[in-house]
Amino acid sequence: MNYDLQNAVVAFVDSLRGTADIQRQIYLDVVGGFASTVSNFLTSIGYPPR
């Protein structure tokens, strides 16, 4: 049983290896967009921009 779970995890991680660059870019785009949105919101309610 433990080996089945371990093999399933290894197979899942191996399936992600080919898309690591795409996932990294998506992650950075999402984080950057979120930071920009929060910054714009805080600026609009009176906090000074940094």
C-alpha cells in the first residue's frame, strides 16, 4: 500500500516536470497581477505608493 502511494506521488511529480517553465510563468504573472491590484487599490484609498 505504501509503495503504491509513493509510486503515485512520483508519477504525479514526474508528469509536472515538462511544464515547470509554464507553471513558473503563470505563477509569476498571477503574483505580479495580485500585487499590482493591491497596490492600485491601496493608492486609490489614500495610501502613498511605494
